Amino acid sequence: MIQLLQAMFSSMAETWHGPTMDVRAAIPEAQKEKSITSAPSVKGGDPYADDIHRLEDALNDGHPLDNGRCIEITLQDLLQIIPRKRRRIDAYRGLVSRLNKMGVTLTINSQKTK
């Protein structure tokens, strides 16, 4: 009985593909150009400059972060300093990488991190 139903539904699924639509053709050209050019402007070519400035203000009284500095912070505290839409550690990967290039180690601890 089950095999009969599987055979019947699989043959129906193969023959019916449903309507197809080219999504790219549905978007007007003016809107495509607008979405490309509406990217946020980057200060001095560094997308994390504002985040680093907020860290300096919150943790170092506005002074630049020193080379070799280690910062260990909880995710909840970091979200208050530098808010993100995605409230996970992986939302800060780019910032951690940028700070590593500067010689600063940022360690983020979460309740889910073991």
C-alpha cells in the first residue's frame, strides 16, 4: 500500500513542476542600481572603525587599543557596546579578525559556549 502511494506521488511530482518565474526579470533596472549603490559608506576603508572606536571608548577611556592587548568580554556586554542584529558570537567574527590584525585579542564568552 505504501509503495503504491509513493509511486503515485513521485510520478505526480515529476510531471507537475508548477509555474516558474524569473525573479531577476521582475525587478526593475532602477531598483537594481539603487540597491547596489545604497551600500553604507565606509570610513577610511575600514568597516570596523566605528566598532573599534566604541570598544576604545568603553574599555580604554577613548585611548587607542595597544598592540598585544587581550580583551575577554561576555556576549551580553559586547552587545550593549556594539549592538548586532544577530545576537551570536559569529556576528563579531569580522571584528575579531580585524582586531587580530591590529595585535589585539578579543575573546567573547557566551552562555552557550562551553
